[in-house]
Amino acid sequence: MDEEIRVPVELPLDEDGYLRRECPSCENEFKWFSHEEGDPNVEAVSQYFCPLCGVPADPDSWWTPEQIEYGLGSAGSEIDRVVGDAVADMFKDMKGFTFKPNADFSLDIETPDALAEPNDMVIVEPPCHPQEPVKVPETSISRVHCLICGTPFAA
Ligand SMILES: [Zn+2]
Ligand SMILES: [Zn+2]
């Protein structure tokens, strides 16, 4: 087994197509709009600015604790399956030994329940980058930072 195991993790979007995020600096939650893959409106950025506190961070440092747990859980069940197949392959080639694949073979990694994504928060569009709307808690709309350039605006 020398292949890299890649596990695509599907994170749920809310009804408007927004993904929940947590700022690594202020640890508050907001949501950004999840563009379709290949969407020409997507800005290529090396960092995003927190709409709530304005502090920038890498594009992949915005996971909520629930999303990390969910991702690890999904990876676990996939690894479980791959390992089960590899063990079955190993025994298949041994002469004089019959291996009956056991459907119950499991490393006992729990498959997580699907994450639920409530349709909360308010959509705000930065005037400087209107193609990158975000959702913030209603109490924060008087001062929001643009996700792309960090410019503050009031919704
Ligand atoms: Zn923040
Ligand atoms: Zn902007």
C-alpha cells in the first residue's frame, strides 16, 4: 500500500451557498460564499482577511473545530476501508490459505454524523469586492472587513 489516500470531505453549505468559517485570530465565526470550482469571479489570493477583526490568515486556516473533527472522522472511515482491502489482497495471494473477506473488518473508526448548517447570519457585500460577499452575525454588520483586501465597510 504505497498510494497516498486522499479523502475528499464534503462540507455542508447553508441554503444560500455559504460555508461556515472560524477566524484563527479572534475565534469568531462568519461565513464566506463558496464559489463553484472554476468560477471566473474567484480572486486568487494568498490570504483572507477576517470580516470581523480584519486580521489576515492563510486560505486554509479558517476551519471551525467541528469541521476539523468531521474531516478527521471522514478520513478515518476511508482509511478503514482501504486497510481492509489491502489485508484481503495480501491473503488472497497466499497458497493454501483461504481468506474470507470479513465484512465486519473494521478499525472501529467512527463515521461522523453529517454536519448541519443552519441558515443564520446576514449577507453583506463589500463595495470594493462585491463578488465576495460574506455572512456575519447581525451584531457585527456596522463594521465589516472585506475578505479579499481587508478594507472596512458598514453594511
Ligand atoms: Zn477575526
Ligand atoms: Zn475588498
